[in-house]
Amino acid sequence: MSPELSLLFPGLFAPQPEGTPVLDKINQRLEASGFTSAEIEIVTSVQYFHEPLDIVRLRCFGQTPAVHEMVLQCMPEISRIFNQHQSSQGLQATLDNYIVRAAV
């Protein structure tokens, strides 16, 4: 998850954990896999959210309609924060992706 979202919307997104727990877990699984070789490429990108509802969609992805409705009650505060921090392109957030290449 983007560290910016945790800072801007602390009630919606959990704080960023220390270190790199996802990368650490991937490395652990690769070590235990028995692959003859494996490498991880880290790709950091910038994404832009174009409207406050995009924040709600991200937060509620995979959740029940009840959770979605509960988060929508926070729209005035989400909109206020979004509008305060957006640029002409939208609200910027960084995203790390891990590309794993392995040989059996």
C-alpha cells in the first residue's frame, strides 16, 4: 500500500509497517521453494487518484456492501483531505510492485 495514503487517511489505511514485510515473505517462500534460481525485481511507480471516490474504491475493494456504506459516511472528510493534497493530475501515491522470475 502507498505510504502516502496511510499518512493522509490514517482512519482508513493502516500505518505502514517497518521494513519490507511483503518482500521478506516473498524471499522466504522463494528460499523454501526449491527453485534452481529466482530473482525479484522491484518496480516503483506513481499512481494518481482522480477523485475522492477512488480512495473509497481502493479501501473497499473486496469488502462487503456494508463496509462500503460505512466508509461512504466519511466522504466529507475524505473529500476535504483529497482536495487539500491533490495536484492538477490528482492525488499522487507511490506503489511498489514485485516481479518474481524463477526457474524450476
